[in-house]
Amino acid sequence: MGLRIIMLGAPGAGKGTQAQKLAAAYHLPQISTGDIFRKHLREGTELGKQVQGYLQSGALVPDELTCAIVADRLQAPDCANGYILDGFPRSQAQAESLDRLLQERNEKIDAVIEIDVPDAEIIERLSTRRSCPVCGAVYNLKFGPFPHEDEKCDRPNCGSHLVQRDDDREETIRERLKVYQQTTRPIREYYEKKGLLMSIPASRLGVEALFSKIEAMLAQAGASRSS
Ligand code: AP5
């Protein structure tokens, strides 16, 4: 029972945006390893100190550390009926580690959704992205969703000042794209062989149009929303 989804795609492809919409529609937790690391960074924890250099340079955090964090997060009660993995796994070692974890938990992944967007579009999107450092809402000053009040989060009871992520500088974006091509993109084949990959060409496809495609693909695969 439950729905377990992996969001795959280059930095800025729109994984987080779609994961948040799926989380709301299917009542599932969105587990973003990037968000977890950034929270630790903001709070100045020991883990935050450990991962700071990797995030700032656009490199991947070591597999062992990342897998341990995901294993720990999946223990939480809100993961009992499924979850959306956003930005994990990102290497062959992480994909294999997740398989072992799933086996221990007697679970399986239902779909791996790959959002495919060309690099030039990604660079354009990331330079205009703004995020809420408190609740994680994502905006875009050029493509939307736009914050209603300039640079402030729209979510009820939030209203925090929006920020540009430190790793959204062009030089770091290029490094993240390189890491994606070298280390993350190859795992699409791993999931293709398992018959789980749903790849969506998403160039110039707006947030709502992409979400409709994802929902249609999930419905075809037998997933339905719970009320
Ligand atoms: P992470 O936070 O996961 O960053 P990322 O993968 O680089 O992805 P992004 O969050 O940048 O983009 P997204 O695809 O979620 O796009 P979004 O929806 O925001 O990771 C950060 C770092 O943490 C890594 O570099 C690494 O160091 C470390 N890390 C994380 N996970 C790790 C792991 N598993 N292993 C090792 N290290 C790890 O959209 C982007 C922008 O476009 C937004 O402004 C949005 O509003 C806009 N937008 C979204 N959809 C559309 C659309 N359809 N049309 C136009 N604009 C759109």
C-alpha cells in the first residue's frame, strides 16, 4: 500500500516544485535531501558544518552521509504510507543503498519521474528563483509562481523574506549540471531496466501543464489520489 515516488532531473528542472504539488495532492511527505542539508546549514548543526563545502561548490555530499540521513528520515511515522523522494538518489551507490533499505522495509518504488529540461533553460530559471528559507516554498520572478508581495512568502502564516540560494550563482549552477550529467543522469538506466522510469520532456512546459502530465502518467500506472 502507499505511493513511493522518486523525482529525478537536473538542478532546476522543477523537481521540488512538482514534488510539493504531488505531496499536497496525494497527502505524502516530500523528502528533499537538499532542503534537509540547507536546514542544518541554517541552524549551524554539526551536519550543517560537514556539508557546507559540498553545497557551496555544487558537489555531491558523500553517499554514506546522505543515505544515513534518508534512512533516518524514512523512520518517521509520516512515511508509513508513502513518500516523495526529491533529489535522492543521485548516484548509483545511493540507488543501490535505497534498494537495500526498501527491501528491509518491505516496500517498493512505484514510479521514477524524470523531468527533462535543457541546460540553457535551467540557467535562466535558477538565476530568477527565490525560495522561502522558513517553509521551503519556491517562486520564480520571471516564470512564476510569483510572490504576491515583493520578495515575501505567500503561504498562510509564513510571510518570510524570500532569498536567492547561495548555490544559484551561474558558476555553481554549471558545476551542479556537470555533476548531474556525470553521476546522476546514468541512474535513469538503472530505473529504466526496472520498468519504473517515466521521462517527461518539459522544455517550456509550465508548472500546471507539467503537473497534469505527471498525474496522467501516475494514473496510467495505477496510482490514484487518496482523499
Ligand atoms: P537540491 O536542493 O536537491 O538542488 P538541485 O537538485 O540542484 O535541485 P534544485 O532544488 O536546484 O531544483 P529543482 O529541480 O527542485 O527545481 P525547482 O522546483 O526549485 O540540492 C542542493 C545540493 O545539496 C546539491 O548540490 C548537493 O550538494 C546536496 N545534495 C542534495 N541531495 C543530495 C544527494 N542525494 N546526494 C548528495 N548530495 C546531495 O525549480 C527551479 C526554478 O524554476 C524555481 O524558481 C521554480 O519556480 C521554477 N520552475 C519550476 N517549474 C517550472 C516550469 N515548469 N516552468 C518554468 N519555471 C519553473
